[in-house]
Amino acid sequence: MTDLTTRIEAFVKLGSFFKDFCNSADKIENTLVHKRAIFNEFEEKISLAKHKNGWFNRENILFSLASWAKVLNQEQLQNWIAPYYFMPKGEAKSIALIMAGNIPLVGFHDFLSVLITGHKAVVKLSSNDTVLLPFVADMLIKFEPSFNDAIFFKEGKLPGFDMVIATGSNNTARYFEHYFKGKPHIIRKNRNSVAVLTGTESPEQLKALGEDIFRYYGLGCRSVSKLMVPKNYDFDAFFKAIYEYHPIVEQVKYANNYDYNKAVYLMSEFKLLDNGFLILKEDKSYASPIASLCYEKYEDLDAALIHLQSDEEKIQCIVASGVVKNEIPFGKTQVPNLNDYADGVDTIDFLLKNS
């Protein structure tokens, strides 16, 4: 396997490719024709990914690519791995990656982590996201041909492997825990993100919160699916601030979910708040159906934060302003840093310690 410096350089080139493609895509607007043949090929893959998964619109795919372009540079990659000790190792281990498919390239961080640590990625893709990562892997191999011996996409039963990183629902996690109990593993379950509001948020902060709610149609674990609000919170300011996101209801799948969930809630005689494209339902749950949010009122903020801490295994991110340690600023949940590990589990440390 190549040395660490060479591996970093390959991902820097990939980041530059993402950046150049997004810049080109921005300039061409809706023509979808680029001057570079490889960009046109990527555009075809994006169209295919959209065809296979109706939630993968072009805007969200470009957002994902642009987000990765910002962190796949020399400085951020070096800063990310600097705290770790990369001891000389013998033969690379094979790491089984069982990926989710809820948002575009959702498993890329695990893919990056495996390769940057010098291991082999044995990837089992979700049926919802089979197009983008194989193309990205082909580009990476073009930048560094030695990766051809370190990247494998498999269907069906996985071949021999040394470690596992698997992402799924709470139900599949129980299966994974049993099936992979004999191997070092990271098993990820359902998580949701919460915004803690105090009533003092500015219109700009509430508008930014809309990005945390609506990006990827709320399908990601970093998507805010619940609001914690003071007992007498006035939702008018919140609804006014997020109104510019109303075109989301023009997406057919989102609109169908909005209509269906609203009908179910009304038939169940739940008390709802509704602005025509987002439903708010008072509920202690952290998970909410598409086009809806749960909200919970609190009388004492400190007590509410203690409650959230007790449920930390259910929560991916907490969005707030000056309220809690490790909070995420409004509008930033969908642009994590390289060291923002899913479920708080340090993937690099796991891969190095089990090498």
C-alpha cells in the first residue's frame, strides 16, 4: 500500500475535482453540459443516481460534493490525522463497510477513513445509493492507481474481512451485533438531531435552522427532527423565518409525505401547527416523519439539557447558541468537520488500534 503522504495527495486531488465540478456546474446552470468530458460523465452519473433514488435531487448531490471539496485539502487532512500515531504496519486489513443510502455519499467518511489509514475497503452499498461512490472511487484510482488494490464493491455475502463498520436502523443493528460479534466492529443505529431554542434567536439564526431541517429533506441523522422550546414559545417567528424554504413542497415525494402525515395526524386528532409545508407536532420522540417536526416544551432549560444528556445515545447533534457544550451553530449540521465522527465514535482510532 502507498505511504500516508501519497494517500493524502490522492484525496486532495479528489477534493479539487469536486470543487472544479461544482464550480462548472454552477456556471452552466441548467444546461448540464460541461467543457470537460469527465464532468459530463459525472453529470450522467448524477442523473442516474436521481433516477434510482427520487430523494437524490441534483442540488443536494452538488451540496454534498461541495461540502467534501471544502475539507479534502492538504491543511484539513493533515490537521485531522495529526493527533494519531500511524505505526508501520504489515499487510493491510480488509474492512467491511455496510453503508446506508439515505443521503448522497453518506458513507464517504468511513470510506475515506479506511483508505487514509492504509486499509482495504470492502464496500456493500445500499440499494438506494449504488451510483455515486463507485464513480468517485474510479476517480480516486485515476489519481492514485495503487488504490485499485484497496477498493472493492461487493454484492451479496461479503468475503473475508478483519473489521466491520455497519450503518443501519435499530432493527438491523441488532442483527449486525449478533452477526459480527466475532470481529472488531462499529455498529451505528438510528440517531436524530435536536435544536434547543430559548426564544432569543435572531431571524437569521432561525432561517439558518431551516437549512438544518430541510437539507436532504430531513433524511439524515444530522437533520434536525425535533425542537426543544420554552413553555410559552411563539412559533410565529420560527415559521416566518423558514418560509423561504416553502418550494420544498413542490418535490412530489416530499409533498406526498406531507399530505399523508398530515392526514394521519388529523385523523388521530393530534393538535398540530402547520404552515403549508411543515407540520409541528408536540411529541417526546426524537424521530419525526418526513415533512414534520416534533417539539417539546420545557419550563427549566437546565433540566431540559440534563434530559437530553440522558438520551445522548439517541442524539447525533444539538443545535443551539450558547446553551450547551459541543453545540452546533444554526445552519451547520450538514457540513461536519473531518473529526466530527458519527455517533461520537472515533473511526480513525478504531481502525488504527485494531490494525
